[in-house]
Amino acid sequence: MNPGDLARLHSGAVHVFTVVEVDTDHATIAPAGDAATATGAYPFRVPLSVLTPAS
């Protein structure tokens, strides 16, 4: 995963996130698409191991 990539939290997930920042073991992700402007949408950190590419 690289900054700018689109990802999901697992293979069956509905929501898509944009990868904002990546370090050794974690990524900061933010909601993508219409969800990016929703009330309460904010970036958060997750382990890289849980992310799957959104295609």
C-alpha cells in the first residue's frame, strides 16, 4: 500500500478508504468518495495487515 491507493478494511468490506500515510506496520486512512464529506468522517490508523486493495 502506498499513499493515494484505495483500500478496504477486509475483502468483504463495503466502504473504501484512501491511504494517506504509510509507515512500517500501519497506515493512516481516510474515507473516500461520498463518505469523505460525511459528518464524523476522519482519518485513522490501522495495521497494514488488515487492508486489502479496492479494485
